[in-house]
Amino acid sequence: MVRRTPPFSPFEFLIAWRYLRARRSEGGVSVMTWISLVGIMLGVAALIITLAVRAGFRAEFVDTILGSNAHVTVYSAPMEVVEGSGVYSNLMRDYDARATRLRAVEGVTRAAPLVRGQVMTTFGERSNVAEVYGIAAPDLATIPRVANPATSLGDLAQFETGIAMGSGLARELGVGLGDKVKLISPNGAKTAFGTSPRVSVYTVVYIFTAGRWDIDRTRIYMPFAEAQSYFNREGGADEIEVDVIDPEKVDDWTPALMAAGGAGTMLWSWRDASGSFLRALDIEDNVMFVILSVLVLIAAMNITSGLIMLVKNKGRDIGILRTMGLTEGSVLRVFFLCGAFTGVIGTALGVALGCLFAVYIDQVMSFVNWLNGGGVWDPSIRGIYALPAKLQMNDVLKAVGLSLGLAFVVTIFPARRAARLNPVEALRYE
């Protein structure tokens, strides 16, 4: 009785490995093998780097939004100030009661009344526009990227005696701690001759870096009571900032927040403000994944070319192996393993290279900046100050699965060709 060997026996691995590292003079195709291996390595590395940078950019972008802005902003619809007057205002007079009801909603972690306005900021001969947020000191201390930024100057405990300013705006104006800046608002005191601009001077007691270029360059925080007086909002607030425990599911809180806000309540979430940008990121991610997958496929196709040449060069060996008793299945598995070895080794090297690049992304970008003389990453366009990378196991597994799947699939055709080679024809002229 003929005894059959199990699939993928040790001798099949041995023969495949011997063929894979054979020199060209011995009938091997080592150069083509190296080209295939390097191509797969670079394709997998590029895919992992792209996925890591995409994940890091989205995480940093969202974190800077949520760390400096409300998850949900509660507004009031315009209402008639005095019945029959025809004068409408969306100023919240009952902001304290609304904020209390909003804090009572399960899952809400913060509800802070705000006064907002735009001003011209001047210091010496420099001037710039700024957006002023009037907020109570305890509420300001609950904003993560302002109360606990990466870098800051001054003491937030002194906030009631002055104003807090973004580091980008302070740099534009040349302002330091203790300097007095002039704020000019076009909506000042109302007189018989019209509305006159309001000019006030405030001491800068705190300078923060929130990590987002547009916030650091335009934002000023002012004590709530002072902002009410400065912007003619006595007894009222423009809006209420609300934070929830899971901002990614912020829409789930809409019904409860609408009910707690009362009649005329309007909501604007961070997804409403940045949703289109995040959707554009998702589309870009999908397109980049497809493009890089094609590059991996092209690299994997080199395996097919190399194996076809290997089968042609090893025709005599295949005939001898068949006459010695190897089945078609064994020959198929031998040449399949030749291609699989290339795919596995190339994928492993690609994973190592991609992960190293993602881990040392800061050093890589510093080197690129040095080569280009700086300015490669422009925060005024991208919003954040550096190119981040975030390695995720799911992304690495996705790249590995794609590479190995393609490598195994493209190996089947030349391996079947080798298995179906007629041993008589292979040895006819030997």
C-alpha cells in the first residue's frame, strides 16, 4: 500500500527554501525574488505608515476640538423682547436655570454660560482681531486644553483680575505676562448720537497653547461678569457650553438636552461644526487605502513573474521529483511555499519598517524639515502643529492580511503550472 505524506510536510519546506535561495547559475531567480521581497516590504510599510498617520491626525484633530470647545452649544432662538415691540433678541436671561437643568441630564459633565464677541486687539503699534469668550473662572478651569495645556505662562488663579490669551495671538502682538492690551469693540455704549466704540484695557495674566492654530491665534478668555458689561449683555448670556461623557455619540443626547433647555432651545454640536471635514478625511482614507493596496498588488505580481521563471528553470528537477513519487499536490505546495516565503518575509520586514517609521515620526519630520529648510508642515493650513502617528493593531492586521492574501493568491497560478508539468516531457531531452 502506498503511504501518502501529509500536506506541507517538512521536506516540502526544505525543497522550497532550497529553490528560493538558489543562485542564478543553479537555475534560481534570486534577483527577481529580492525585487519581489523589497516591493512587498515597501508596499506594506507605506500602507501601515499611511494608516498610522491617518489615525493620529484624526485623533489629534478631534482632541484639539474637544479639548478647547464645547461638545454641544446650546442657543436660544430669537424671541421678542417686549410683546408687540418688533424687537427680537436671542440673549438668554435665564441662563443660570438652564445651565442647572442641563447639568442634571445624565451623561452631561459640564454646562457653562458664555458671552461671546469679536474685538480688535492692540498692543503698542500692533493690532489683530480676536474672539472673546466671557466665562466664569471655575468653568474655565474645566476646559482641558486651556486649564492644562502642553505649555502655558502665568497663573489661571489670577483670571478674575485680567484676561487669558492664546499663545499665537500673544506672539502676533508681542504681548507677555503682565502687559496691558487694548480691546476695541464696535458695539459700545449707546448715546443720543448713536453707538460709540468701546475701548477698554486689560492685563494679560495667562497665556495658553491649546494645540490648535486657529484657537491659539484668535481666542481670548474674559471673566464672565466683565464680558457682560463690556458687550452690553447685562443679565444675560449668549450660549451655554455643554460637555458629555462620550462626545463621539453626542447626537444621542439631543432629545434630553432639548427638553432640559426648554422652549426655543437650539443645539449646535462639534460634529455639526467639523462633520464635513471628518467625512472628507474618511473618504481620503478609503481612497489612499485602495491606491496603496494596488501598489502592494503590483509588488505581489512580481512573485508570479519570479515563480514562472523558477518553474521554467527547474523543469528537470520537477520531472525527477515526480518520477521519485511526488504527487501533483506536493509539487504545487513546494512552489506555493516559494512564493509564500517571499510574501511572509516581505510582509514581516514591511511591518517592522512601517512601525519604526510611525514610532519615530517626529524625528523623521525633523529630518525632512532640515532637508527642506523648514516649513514642511504648515499649521495654518492643517490646524495642528505637528504630524502625528497612532499605531493601531487593527490597521497593522489589515495591512498584513492584505499583503499575505495577495501574495498567496498570485502564487497559486505558477504553482499549479509546475504541478501539471508532464515529467516525461520535462526529462525528454535530459
